[in-house]
Amino acid sequence: MLKLDILGHDDPTVIRMLQDITGIDPTKIPLDDKATMSIFSSTDALGVTPEQIHSEVGSFGVPEFGTKFVRGMLLDTKPKTFDELIRISGLSHGTDVWLGNAQSLIEEGTVTLDQAICCRDDIMIYLIKKGLEPNPAFKIMETVRKGKALKDPEKWAGYVSMMKEHDVPDWYIKSCEKIKYMFPKAHAAAYVTNAFRIAWFKVHEPLAYYAAYFSIRAKAFDSDVMCHGKEKVKNKMKEIELMGNNATQKEKDMYDDLEIVWEMYQRGFEFLPIDLYNSDSKKFLIQDGKIRPPLNSIPGLGNVAADSIVEARVDGKFMSIDDLRIRSKAGKAVIEMLTNAGCLEGMSQSNQMSLFG
């Protein structure tokens, strides 16, 4: 029997774009690459210090490992192996599996990361190794991973008695009782495989990585703020930080994107200006060793308008702003946006020549 989980993930799209840009087959990327593995516990492989990017790990923008919550997990666990990344993914997707549970046990020194309950499969495998028959081991796993350990006290008491007969320690049983939901290891392995491949590009093909990230994963990219150097980025980040809980969701999304932009600048990479003829409508392009933002990264300029401009320019350069407006069907607001972004510099308003005046 084959089960298909058809989920809407950006990761395959990002990986496809990375392959298109670089020509590198992502399936050939070694999952034991040391430099890539190091960014989950250090920033060295990115060529920056923790002080430069305000993080002790280099996983900004890496799926599964880029959020503040998971970066905190990386600091607590300092993973060194691919298996440990899978375990962290399982912990981060579970409910009451990490906070107040595995995290505390690891901090106390009761367990190490590879001993903690991270994915639902860990329970069944551990219990079978302890001598339980596969059937009860499976039933205990199912009870725990659904968060039902304490919902049927009588049944759970029977499971506890069974586990104690096989020398399962008290900390393990109490850990099971706290859990509300657990992630399957197969899902964690699939997610981490894609994440590691993307991380490899971040380390070894950085321009491709940033171009793909901004094209597909960025939620609130604003060229006015992000494409004009470090100072403007730093000031905007401080502005959002000062808002605290009053920041809107859009501002929070922008902050996430700003972190990636800031890191990119710190690694020595830059943006090219948005260009009426050289910018794509939606994708960030690599040109002259820099990244060219698309037309739709101009604040307020949507995909339809950007596509119309790109389609119209196929027939040749625009003779004037009026020519651009007519051929691309751009309204007054779009023309103003392009003007403010510096895309229409040197372009006359009309095709007509003035003979007098």
C-alpha cells in the first residue's frame, strides 16, 4: 500500500529553481557535507561571525531550522549529525515534546538528544528493544503520539505496568504522559533531506540560494527598504524591534526577510538596481555577481502589472513613458511606482518632438 501526502510546500519549488540556476542535481548533494552540517551549530562556513548576523547559528532561511524557536533548539542541542537534525525536526513538529519535556531532560543531563523521545517511531523501537512484543509496543506508541496517555487512566496504568516490568525508566514514562502529538520519523527525514540540500546551496552557491529564497519564500520583500545597503536594512530592523508586540503580521514577515537580507550583505553580496529591461517580473536574477530584484518587488507593483511590462518589452525598447503606458497598459499609479524606483530615468514623457519652445 502506498500513502501519498500531497502538501503545499515551497521546498521542492526552491530546489527546482536552485537546480535551474546552477545546473547542480540536488539529489547528488552529499548529506554528510561537513561545511553544510556546521551551519546548524556555527556561522563559520558562511564566513561571518555570530555578532555580524546576530545569531550563533547560520540557519536563517533554511526550512525546518530557520525560525527563532528552532534556532533556539539548535543552540541547546548543537547537532553534529544528519540523524540529530531529523530528531530536532521531530521535536519541533510535536506538541509538548520539546518544551517542558525533552528540553528539560537534556538540560538536566538526564538524557542526550539521541536518547530523548523525538518522533513517534522512537517509542515503538525503544520498547521493542526493551523486550516488549511489537503489538503492545505499537499500541503504546499510538496512544502517546495521539496525546491519549492520560485520557484513559485504566488502560494507561496497564501500559505503565507493562513498561515497568521491562525496566523502562520513570523519566521515559513521564515524558510520554506529557506528549500531545508526535511527528512521524519518515516525514521528518523527508523534510530534513530537502532542508539540508537547500542549506548546501546556502553554503556553496550563496547567490543562487538568496535569489531562490527571495523569489519563492520571502513574504514581505520591499525593494525600497532592502535594496539600498546595510544602513537602511539595519534601521528598519530596529524600527520593527521597537514595535515589539505592536508590530503587524506584515512587519513581522518583513523582519524575517530583513534577517536574510542583512546576512546576505554581511557575506559581501549586493543587489543591482531594479531595471525596466533587465529585471524579471517575479524572479530575482543573478547578474554580474550580484542579485537583480524583479519588478514586482517594487512596493505596490503587483504581478499582473509586472508581467504586462515584461511582455510588452519583448517588442523592443519603449520610446517614451507614454509608449510604455500604452504598450503595457500601465496605469498612472504603476508609472509613479516605476518612476520612484528609478526605472524611468532618462525616458521622455512623449514620443512627440517639440518644434517650438
